[in-house]
Amino acid sequence: MNQAKATRHACHRCCAHDMKDVFPVGGASDELVLDSIEATFSEGGDAVFFASGYSAREIAQKRARETGGQVYVNSVSRNVKRRDLSVPVAYGVAKGPVYTVRPPDDWHETVYRAYWPPL
């Protein structure tokens, strides 16, 4: 099955990402797998709580209430998956905006941050 090329830029919010930037968790790495859960961070540097599967939205909302965070929706990539599950992560909870570092594509000349929209 052929996929049609996107005819418009569809990012909620994006910006270039300098690979020399220090990543909030573990530091920058040449081995970082872009467009994955390992390349998904919170702008504030806090840990991101990921929710997927059955009742993911309710779980994420409960976690946000408990921690004072915000729920963000993964509309960025189906490649963001937890290692123990085969389904994509649906929601992330963090105090700062959540983004995934992605490789260049038709709309972005360099590696970039694709931000998840808030719920």
C-alpha cells in the first residue's frame, strides 16, 4: 500500500534541535535512536510518565492531578513505544512541554523537536 506524501506541514509545534544540546536524561549520545521513547523528553528536564493501552487517558489524568503536571497527547509518532509493550504510547505527563527528537524529513532540514500537544 502506498502512502500519500503530506501536502502541508502538520506539526503542532516544532523547532530545530542541536544534537550538541545536553539531553535532560543521560546526556547527549551519538547512539540516540531518534523518533523513539528514548528520544522523548520534557522541556523542563523532569521525567515523563508515559501511558498507553487500556484506560491510558484516565491513568494519565490521574497522574497529572497527583504530580501537578500536564497531560500531553502523542500525535507525533507511532514509533514512541515502551519496551515492554508493542502499542504506541498515547499520553505523556510532565510539568514542562513534552517533545520527541526526530530526524530530518520533507518539512525539516535538520534534526528537530516535535512537541506533543496538551490534552
